[in-house]
Amino acid sequence: QLHLVESGGGSAHSGGSLRLSCVASGFSLDYYAVGWFRQAPGKEREGVSCISSNGESIKYADSVKGRFTISRDNAKNTVALQMDNLRPDDTADYFCAAVQADATIAILQIAAFEFWGQGTRVTVSS
């Protein structure tokens, strides 16, 4: 079976940092773009960042540019999201997702993604 599992969520104060990890099992991420998405209470899910399968193309939502960094290690079948300078409005459930795509494609369209993890909660207090 194909699974994505997120970890690394938790609580932080404003200005703090957290690092999320997404590990795939049952398939190789080598040919998949991987995205991070989040859903805050009462709000729709939104795209946060995406990295292409070859790691050369990256997209960020405007709200996280300069604060979050996405990276991948295909040898470990893992994608990470380093979140720095956290703010209370970063509070949400964070999900990783994968879509099979050409090597340089990075997208944030939720409907395009085929496989989803169960999510990890991030809470940022002021």
C-alpha cells in the first residue's frame, strides 16, 4: 500500500521553529512532486510549498516565503518542511501530498495531488 506519513508537528511560540517530515512507504518518491498543504480551523485547505521530483523547482505560498524551506532526500524517500519565524496564523493541520509529474514540475493545486498523508498539527502561540 502507498502511504505518506507526516511527523514533526507540535507547539511553538511566535518566532520559533519546527521541522516537518514526510516519509513515503510502498512507493518511491523519485518521480513525484511533493507538496505541503495546511488547513486551519474553519478554513479551506491551502497550498504551502511544493518541490519537484528533481528538487530543482520549488514553489511557496506568499504567506510563507522567506520563512519556510522545503527540501527532499530521495535516497530516504523523505521531504521536509523547515518552518522558521513561526506566527500564530501558521497554526493548522499540515499535510504532505504527492503527484506523479515531470521532473521540473512543482504545483500547489490541491486537486492535482494523488496521495495524501493524515496530517500533523502545528500550533503557534503568541
